[in-house]
Amino acid sequence: MAKNYAAPLADMRFLLQTQTTRDIDDAMPLLDQAASFIEQEWATVKTLGDIRGCTFDQGQVTLPAEIKAAWIRYVDAGWMGITLPEPWGGQGLSATIGTFVGEMLSSANPALSMIPALTMSACKAIIAFGSESLKQTYLPKMVAGEWTGTMCMTEAHCGSDLGLIRTTATPLDEHRFTITGTKIFISAGEHDGSANIIHLVLARIKGAPEGVKGLSLFLVPKWLPDSGHATESGVANTVSCIGIEQKMGIHANPTCTMSFDAAQGFLVGRANEGIKAMFTMMNEMRLGTATQGVGLSECAFQESHAYATERMQGKALDPARRSANQADALISHADVRRMLLTQKAFAEGGRALCLHCATLLDRAQAGGDEGQAAEKVLGLLTPIAKAFLTETGLESASYAIQVRGGHGYIRDSGVEQIYRDGRISTLYEGTTGIQALDLLGRKVLGDQAQTLLTFTKQIHQLCASIAQPDPPIDHSSHPASGVVKSLAQALHPYAREWPQLAQQVGMRALQDHDEVGAAAYDFLMYSGYVCLAYFWLRMADAARADGLEVDPRFLSAKQKTATFYFDRLLPRAQFHKVAVQAGKAALSSFEDDQWSF
Amino acid sequence: MAKNYAAPLADMRFLLQTQTTRDIDDAMPLLDQAASFIEQEWATVKTLGDIRGCTFDQGQVTLPAEIKAAWIRYVDAGWMGITLPEPWGGQGLSATIGTFVGEMLSSANPALSMIPALTMSACKAIIAFGSESLKQTYLPKMVAGEWTGTMCMTEAHCGSDLGLIRTTATPLDEHRFTITGTKIFISAGEHDGSANIIHLVLARIKGAPEGVKGLSLFLVPKWLPDSGHATESGVANTVSCIGIEQKMGIHANPTCTMSFDAAQGFLVGRANEGIKAMFTMMNEMRLGTATQGVGLSECAFQESHAYATERMQGKALDPARRSANQADALISHADVRRMLLTQKAFAEGGRALCLHCATLLDRAQAGGDEGQAAEKVLGLLTPIAKAFLTETGLESASYAIQVRGGHGYIRDSGVEQIYRDGRISTLYEGTTGIQALDLLGRKVLGDQAQTLLTFTKQIHQLCASIAQPDPPIDHSSHPASGVVKSLAQALHPYAREWPQLAQQVGMRALQDHDEVGAAAYDFLMYSGYVCLAYFWLRMADAARADGLEVDPRFLSAKQKTATFYFDRLLPRAQFHKVAVQAGKAALSSFEDDQWSF
């Protein structure tokens, strides 16, 4: 049977203490409370949600009863609005708290966690671009969790390529339109856990330009406002769910095909600027998906560790771990420890990266010059976090199966569900390939690598500061000082190499823009490995600080995991570098009629 | 919807022609016939088998009706015994034919393919170790496919660690025993597609030594021989299926828990030498699983190629591929081509490796000195082929999902089934970790790397022969000659480095045997990448030969895929080398109480 999820509170506490300026006495009680709610109410129904799935009957979608109940308890306990603004009924807590709670939710129950994630992201888009009237009408109920939100972009013929969207909008007046079209893959587009469902829909106003520059964003509620207020007792809009998908995983979240049949919708932001407004929502969702990747690695690690500790199989090769028993625990085998450490290194390194993104988000929201600078770095890190942490999350999830051998393949083990649920994460909110193009094309080459240089400068500075001789009063006597210095030495060359690699591609791309596409995926993976090394170095460095009230075994484990990461995972960056440098030749040479015979 | 499987006959023909001494006029008609049978009868019911699954009711297991029908047609058409000896009703065809047919079967229908694979392997064990009476009684029906076979090893408390087996055998006379115990994970342990089911069971004769040296192999039929002949109208043995597993995939193959309640069994081979006999079966199954890995990559490639050609999404960055349409085909994007080429390179490279293993098997079966030498190399290559080709098969399968974006996550796409079905392949017949220990511990260090040196000598020789100046009449004018020479130059250093790497681990292992465990996985993956590079070089070299009656576009595609493999996949070997060289330190340092907090 699957192990019960336990939120990684010790690590969150360590990160808040050493990587942020937050007061942990203020933050930890809330995280403790969130953890116990999520462990008890959400993690416990994950398996049931997978087995029961959602049902569709004549336009009605029913969530698994246990999932609906867990959602209602979440709303009733007031968790929905924790990071949303106080004026709309939220608690206005920082993104640093939000990212940790988000990770717990998606680790404990990925299918259910999509409902609050989408609702929260929809709120952010309405806050940023909606009219005062839309805000007044929709935000209070959405922030309370009484109404849920969706993101309606994909159509049958267009997924990644939004420019092809055909859904049309016909104006009724300046703000009101009728929306007609069919959207697919709408998560929780229809379900019985919400009194109203608020769709944010990309559509093209008749006569608007082709491509993404002709798209506008509309708020289309399931129930229309009655005398100025949307209400479940209001008028039904002509929005309907015409089917749900059978899919590999996340069975407890209905993936709906939504039909908009001259449905009333309200313009959010300006006409033809829908992509900008949608990307407010999308960037939130991408960061949310990054934490889902961390949640995958964490959950996979916990399952693997529990099993590897209990399961006796084979005699340890290491004499120090060999017992008098017929067989030793799986964890005594080096190759099993390799898999556990890989999961652990991705989970904790990824958590530090997500936390950093959250602090940037908090700073960006504060505005000003510093806010703008933070937003740029956040823009750089978002595609890395989204793609790299979900790709590595899938590796961790696959290891959760592998550690169990054949038992991992059996439903009852619970771990094959981790993989099936997780497999969506590299696909939705922009595939890994889309993130890679966003990173290399837009975020790096698009600004002449200026933001990348800002970021690598931080890496330089950290490495240089660690290389300094230890002040007599500080770390010098700490046994880990030598380790941290050697890690800093190992990372330093990457801080130079990373922008150089971008420059090499940039030079080739001047001749042929397809070089960007050929290099993008490997450049992203290279960036991810280097990025995580930076956060591992930060953690290893922090773990030798004096005065931390943290279990010394925990601090020692941080150093050891950092060493593992540098020894065994960071070297993968070199392979991706070689692939980037190989250029497009080997990819582009095939003729159309040469692929299959 | 999923594409219909098309057997890769052009590649099989090319490989037979250039990599073996077989007469293709003799071989191809049979492969053509197999292909059309498998495409029409097996591939078409793969999805149905997944959806319907098997049912269990009071000890009876029912296959999905379509799967049972496909199996019966296979038997009726006489395919079961093609590589089994003529004296027992087989056709005595070579393993080179067998490996290709096996790949087609597992590509087209992995769940169903396990039934003939296990039956064939059971026959091989009976042929090698069974008494004349057992052969006479069981082989004719098994070779005909009227009776199917199983391999019963795993028990609830022991999977990889067979030494822990508790099933007991009590002698009735010299050859007959009563077998008591419960075995789990028995593929097709009970089903309605066979008149009798012949279990090969590992058990411990009372009083035998502990561990694997006390295990014996027994043939335990579902129906006992009646007056000297086993028959469905004979006596029911006390063997029963007490349940089937719910699992991630291969739903059309029942994974049974089998209870042996003082069941009558017949000793196969000598007492306490059961492991040796079982490994005859196991090695066959490992090679079969390697071809399953190739089948995964092939099937994933076909699905991805078909979709990427049809689906229009995004404008090509490459001006040469940009059409006047609103969007270009997915295949025009470099990153999609990267995924397709990865699948293609693993499928075709893996096929060449499996074919080589099959030629070694044929040579080994011929006996003599040459046979013994072939058997040694086969022993070295078996764990590489099994683990590397299934690991890369899973990567290919995951790309089949990724190429489709969100559509790949939907059941109807058919590709998520490829992944779910394929996921078992790195687990059963010995996990990747077990293969890695077998390779490094037993096959390489166990014989002082002598067999590895034999194999790398072949690589040296090929590279050296290609480096020779071209004879005036031969390849010199062939445009690909330069390419092949540069690939040979790239591979040559690996032929030196590979045994050196083994030696480095060997030296460390003298001090601490756990170093073998710490290095094993990465050593195996390193070996796999180098090994496939060797077969890609052989193919690229062969593709420039004169007088091949092969479509020149096909030969050019071979060169291009070889170049892609060397540019983009072989460099991964360097990362695995670094991981091997990192040693055990980072893996072994964690204390038991440091893993979670």
C-alpha cells in the first residue's frame, strides 16, 4: 500500500530561515496547519479519486464523492484565498507561503489541486485586467472558493499554436459579447463542486486580425449575473459541457469539452490584447506546475524511502550495512540509494528554485525598479522551473516504480498513479518544447542574454564569496567548509559557460533561426541542471551557518545531498551542452520521404 | 486514433542482408507473412485488450475475447513453434528469424506476446534439462501452442532475491514431488486460451541448503498426465489461481497469484540445480524483453511520425520548411525531429543489437569452440540488451506522448498505452539494477574483462578497417565515406575507454565490493550507448556498400540517423562515465536516520 504523504515541513522551515527574510515564527504555524489539513483531508483520498474518476451524464459532471467532499472542506476551512488580496476576501499572504502550500496540495492530490490552482490564477487575471464591475461581481465568490475558475484556450485543431483559435466573439455593447466556439481539454470545465464556474476564454472578435494579435480574453460564467450579481439562482448561460476525456491519470479532475453557443461573455482587458491577459494566468499556472514537479519528486521520494527501508531483499555488498538476516533492506543497496538520492536532490533543489521564484514574484508585485528587475529574472526562471522540474519530477516518479520492482507496476502500490498523474505536467501549460523555445528564443536571445547575465552574476558572486578564506570566527572550523568550497569551485565555470553557450547559439541563429529550435530543449535542460546546482550550493552554504536551530543530522544531509547532486546529476549538463553545440545539421537533414519505408 | 502498426520489414531486410550471412530470398517471405498476420490479427486488438482486460471469477481467468481469438489464430496458423526444434513439431528456424518475429509480436501486442514468449522459453528449458519422458509428454503440445507455459519464481516476500524462496517440494519418488507454496506475478498463470498450462516452478526440496543453491526446478501441469500422457481430460492437479492483479498496463495478460497445494510436480534437471535450469528460460526471456524494448521504440516512432506529419501546429523556424499555410506540420519543428530521431535511432540500433545477439545464440547452439566463444559474448550482451533497450524503449514511449502534447495523455490517442504497457519491461525478468549487477559484477569483473576485451577488439577492428584509405574500386567515391570515417574516429576512443572504466571500478572493488553496486547502473548505461554506437557504425558502413538492392533514400537515412546518434545520443555515455568514476562516496554517506525529517 502507498505510504501516507507527510509534508516536508523541516525542509520548508530551513528554506524560509536561510533563503528568505521571512520570520519563521510567523510562517511556520500556518504551514503546520496547512500540512495537517492536507495530509488528513487530501492525501487520504488520492487513490479513491483515481479509482472512481469523474462521470458525465447529459452535460452534468460528477466528481468522485470523496474528492468533492475534500474540496468543500478546503473551501470551508478558508484555504482558497490565502495568497489572494485582502480586499477581495483573501488573506494576502506572500507567494513564498503560497508556493509551499501549492506544493503540498499537488503532492497530496494532484488531480484536486488543479481546481484551486486554476481558480487562483483566474482571480489574478481578473485582478490585473478585469473591470471594477467584473471584480466586484466575481472575485469575492471566487476568492472564497464558492465559485471555481477555468482557462479556456485549446481547440481541437490548436494546442500550442493559439494563433489558430477560431472561437468568435460578437459585440453586444462595449463590454458584452456573445462567444461561440468549442474548447477542449478544459480542466474542471464542469463539475458539481462549485455553485458557478467562471471561464476565462480566448476568442477572436469578428474582424480582428489573424494570429495571436487578434485574440481577446472574455469572462464567461456558467450562471449569468442577475441584476448585477452573478448567482447560482441567476440565468443559465449557453455554456455546456459536451463530454469528458478518458485519460492516463488525474482521473479525479474532469477534462471537459466545452461548447459556447452564443454564450454571454465580458471582455477582460482590452480588445486584441487577450494573450497578454491570458499570460498573467498562464505564468501563474506555469509556476504552479513547477511546484507540481517538486511535489512529484517529493511524493516519489517518500514512497521510495518508505519501501526501501521496509523491504528486505538481497544481501548488502557494503560490509558496514550487512546484517545477520537472510536479506538486508533495499536501502542498503547502492543503486537503490542512487535512485532515492536522485529523487531527494530534485525535490529539495526544485523546492529552493520554486521558493526563489516566489520571492521574485513577491518583489515584482511590490513594483518599482527592483520589482521590474525581479520580474525579468522571474521571466527567465519560469520556463526553466516549469519544464525542468516536471521533467525531473517524472524521472523521480518513474524511480518510485523502479525501486519497487514488479510491485511498483501494481495499482495497489499507489506509485504507478504518481507517474500517471504526473505525466500531464510536461504537457499542459505549455509542453517542455514550448518552454524551451520561450527560454532560449524570448527570454535569453530576445534580450541579448542580459537577464541571464544578471542571474549568472549572482552565481559568480556566491562562488567568489565562498572561495574567500574563512573569517576566523565563522565557518572555518565547520567540517563542511571544505565540501562547500569544492562545490563552489565546481559550479564557477558553469556561470561563465552558460551565457557563452547562449551566445554560440545566438551567433548561429543569425544565419538560421531554426538553430534556436534545434538547441532549445538541450539548452533548457542544461540551464535546469546549472540552476539547481546554484540552489544546492546556496543550501549547502547555508547549512554550515552558525546559530541555525536545526537538527544537525538535517544539515549534514543537506551537504551530502548537495555533494551527490554535484557528483552525479550536474554532469548531465555537459551532455546537454554537447547536444546544443551539435547544432541543427543532424536534425534537419531528413527529407520528408526518408522517414519510413 | 492510434496508427496501425506496420512491421519494419525494410530495415529487417537490410539487416539480414548486411549483418548476417542469411539468404534473404529464403528469409523474407516468411517475415512478410509474419508481418501481415501480426499487423492484421494482433495489432488490431491491442487497444481492445487494454480496455477490456482479464476477468477473474472463482479461480477461472478469462482473456478478453478478441485477445483469445487472436491467440487461437496464431496457434492455428502454426506460428508458435517456428524457432523450436523440428523433432518436437517446430520448424527449427534460426534465432535471427525468431528475434524479428518476436519484435513484431511485442510491438503489435505486448500483452499477448508474453504468452508465446513464456511458452517458448519454457520449451527451451524442458529441452535442455527435462527427462525424455517429460519431453515426450509436454513438448509436442507446447510447441504446437495447444498448451502454454509459465515461469513461477516470485513469492510475496522475494522478487529479485530468489534465495528467499519458501515453496517446498516433498519427494514422492526420484522424479515426482509434491509442491506447496504460493507464487505471485505469474503471467498467464491461468487463462482460457489453453487446454493445459505447464508451470515451471522454483522450489526447495525439504532439507536442501538455504539460498539459491538449494533450489530445484519442477514442471507442474494444471492437468496431470493420464496413463502417461498429460491431457485436458486427465486429472486436475492441485494448482489454482487465487487472484489476478490490477496493474498499470498489459491488461490483456493476467498476472496471477498461483497456489500450489501439494501439487504434483516433476523434477527438471538435477536437484538443487534449479537456478541453472531456470536461467536457460530466463536468458531467453531477457533477450525477448530486449526485443520488446526495440518494439516499444519502433511502435512509438511510428505513432509519432504519423502524428507529426499530419498535425499542423506552429510556423516552421526553418525557412526551407515554411509553407504558405497558417501552420506547418509538427515534423517541421527541430525539437519534434529530435524526438522522432531519438526513437528511430533506438529502434534501429536496438534491432541491430538484438539481431547480433540472435546470431550469437544460433552460433552458441551449434556448439564447439566457436559456440562457447559466442555464448560468452552473448552472456555479456544479454544484460546490456535487456536493460538498455527497455530503458531507451521507455524514453521513446514517453516521447510518443510528448510529441502529441495534451492529446498524448488521452486514452483514445493510443500512445499512453504504449508507455503503460512498456513500463513493465524494465521491471520484469530482472530489473535494470539486477541487469547492471549481472553485467558489471559477473560478466565483466567476474572474468577479468576478458569477454569485454574480445568484444571491444571487434570495435577496434571495425574502426581500424574503416580508417584505411579506400581501395580505388570500393567506397571512395561514395559521398557517405567521409561521414563513416568520422563516425569511426569518434567511436574508436570508446573501445579503449570502456574496458579501462571497468578496470577502474575493479581496482576500487578490491577494497570495497560495494563500489560495484555504486557503479553498476551507470556502467550499464555507458555500455549500452557505446554498444549501440558500434552497431550504428556497422550499419552506416554497410549502407555505403555497392550492390545492395536497397532504396537509396533508405541508405541515406541510415547514414543520417547514425550521425544523429553520434551527435546527440552517444555523448550521454560521457555523463555515465563521470558518474561511474564518482564512486560510492556520495551514495554511501547517508546514515539511516538522515533520510527524512
